[in-house]
Amino acid sequence: MSTRTFRVTVRGVFDGLSDEQRTELLAHAAEHDVLHAAYTPEGHLSYDLAARAAFTFRYLDSGEAEEDILLAELRAEESATSWLTSHGYGYRNLRTQSEDLSQAPLGKRRRRAQQG
């Protein structure tokens, strides 16, 4: 059995931020700019608080079977909510989306490379 790679995205909206929390997030905004977004095992947070209160966590996970993607989603949601809670940030409207890269359509270059 081969290992499957999953990309899991957890999106939501900051809720009820105090002025201090907003200032703190804005001070670290460069580290969390969407232009630097990446899927990582520990998760990457991106947001643009100046534009809107939305945030995105991106996780890279893996599993052996197709149904392991559900566990990857649960781990990602738990990680995101744990980070938000530990920093005291309120949130709402969490939604999770995942992709099994083994099921993703091949790009033009990869198809050509497989054909030999």
C-alpha cells in the first residue's frame, strides 16, 4: 500500500478581537501573508486583517487509505482550534476542505513525463 498525501485547508473568521489582539495580529501580518502560504505538517496560518477578518490554516498530512483523509481533517481542525484558543482569539464559521493529491489530475508536464 502506498502513502497518500493530503492537503487540508481550515478556513474561518476571527471573532470578537480586542484592540490589543488586532494590534498583535497586525504586527505579525508579514509572517502570515498569503503570498508566503504553504502546506506544512505543522500548519501555516495566513490572513490579511487589514482587508478582512478571515484566516486560513494550511496543513500537509498523509495516510495509507482513502478514508485516512477524514482523520487528517480532524487533526487539522483540532490543531487550528487549539492554536486559536491558546492565543485567545475568538473565531467562527470554521470549514475544512481537503484534497488527496493521489487523486488530483496530472498537469501537462507530469502527463508528458509519465508517457516517457
